[in-house]
Amino acid sequence: MSTSSHTDERMKQASTIVKLLRRPEFGAFLGAIAIYALFSAVDTTGNFSNLNGAAGWTDIAAPIGIVGIAVSLLMIAGEFDLSTGVMVGTTGLIIGMLVTNVGLGIWPAIGIAFLFAAAVGFINGYLVVTTRLPSFIVTLATFFILKGANMAFTMMVTGSVRVTGTDQASGFEGAYNIFATEFGAQGFQITLVWWIAITIIATWVLTRTRFGNWTFAAGGDANAARNAGVPVKRTKIILFMYTSLSSALVGTMFVLRLKGMQAGQGVGQEFYYIIAAAVGGTLLTGGAGSAVGASLGAAIMGMAYIGIPYALWNSDWTSTFLGMILFSAVLINTVVGRRARGGK
């Protein structure tokens, strides 16, 4: 008696192409290639596609990517942080005032700034998980508190809205070499090395560690995750602290590189971090995303900021261009992702 075997549809293995399409960063990868090709074609300087151009757009992309990765992880866990941009300026101002007005060396000042950022991140996370208020509201309140304090406190202490003279602090040269120096004939910023390293580490954490599983579970279904023993509250608090510390790292880089800090530095950048994460395939509803995708989103933004003036286009349209990229990337990721998940 002959029998015909039929494989259960649920047991079929997805093809390599389908697996690739399911990757959250796949759309950003295609977008990065398209943006690079576009600006290479319309470049009027001949520099965009060489190392000089790469030094330019990575200089812009790296700080966005460093914080964008942290924001992406937090979004994967189902939360937002709108205080990341202003925290860049806050930590820079703290370092500057501790150095110029208190007389501390650069390293103790950096340490105190990082402790402050960690405390703010902890407070944000603790309030979100205990009050169950939307993280959008909690961190928006933090944003306004820090924005006002930055301006008022800087004016009170220094008599202006700017802190200068951080290069006179003891230990400045060593800190500068770690956080703000250049390398290569084209003047690549050391922030590029930090960006690449953080992308690799964050990818490893997300894909190879228990904490990465907790992050996806917290954003996918928090109640089911709790029932499965996932420490959802602790995971989210840690991620809020990570976003604040990432902002502190970028703030440190800026205050060392610029040898000072404006009170309004970083305000508005929080949207760029969210755009980088969203363009990179991180779902706004949580549960999906990647560090590589956030880095690709940051790279796209960096290429746009450099490519538009290289093409002699009106730079006033930069934000409009980024908005179009954001909408297109999210739409493509959504459509392609749905079809890939339905494919076998």
C-alpha cells in the first residue's frame, strides 16, 4: 500500500530570502544603499563617495548612532525616552561647570556627570514601571525640567548660557584622546570607533544573552513575560539608565571636542535618535528591532546631512527629506515584514 507524505505547513523551513526579509534592519540596509547611490550620483564636489566624504557623514552619524542604539533597545522593550537629547547638553554642562567653577579635574567631572545621568535614567525608569504612566509623558517632563535647569543654572553660575575653558582642566589631554580625537589623514572622529564598538556589543547582547531575550519579551507581551519569570521592571529600568548613559557619553564627547558647551546643546536631537531607530526597523509598538538597524538609520541621516549640501541642494529641505525617509522606511519595513511573516 503506497502512501503519500505531506509536510505540515507549520513545519516547513522558510527560505533564505524570506528569512532575510524578516530581518528588521533589511529595509534600512536597502535604504542606505539607495541613499549612498543617490548622493554619489548628484554630488558636485567629487568627495561624497571617497574617504573625505565618509569622514564627513560618519562624523554626523556616529553620535546619533551611539544614542540611537540605546533608544532602539528601549523601544524594543516598549518604551520611549524623550530626555536623551537634552541629557547630552546637561552632562556636558555639568562637566564644564565642575571643571571651570569647582576646579575638578576632567576625569572626576566626567564620573560625576555619568553618575548624574544614571540617576536620571533610574528615576525615569522607576517612575514609568511603578506609576504605569506612559514613558512619553514621564520623559517629556524630564526633558522640560532639564531644559529649564540647564539654561537657568548655567546663567546663574557663569553669567551666560555657555561654559568654556574645559581644555584647561587637568587630565584633559588623556580624556580628549579617548573621546574626541581624530585619526587618519581624512580626519575621522574617534566617535566612529565608539559607534562601531557599541553596535557590535549591543547586537551581541540582543542576540546572544538572556538580557536580550528579556528586552524582546518585555516589549512583545509584558504580561506574558512576567508570567514566564522575566524581570520586566528591572529590564526597563536598566534600559532607561542605558539611554541616559549613552547621552552622557555623547555629551562628554562634545564638551571635550568643543572645549565648552551651550545650554541648549542637544535639544531636539531626541527625535533624530528615534528616527534612526524607526528607520532601522524598530517597531514603535515594541518587540522587534536591532542595533544594526539603528546604526543603519543613523548612517542614512549622516549621508543626508552631508549629501544635500554636496549636491548644492537647499539645506533648508534637510528635515523634509528626513521626514520622507522616515515615512518611506517605516512603510516599507511594515509591508515587507508582514508579507515575509506570511511566507513559508
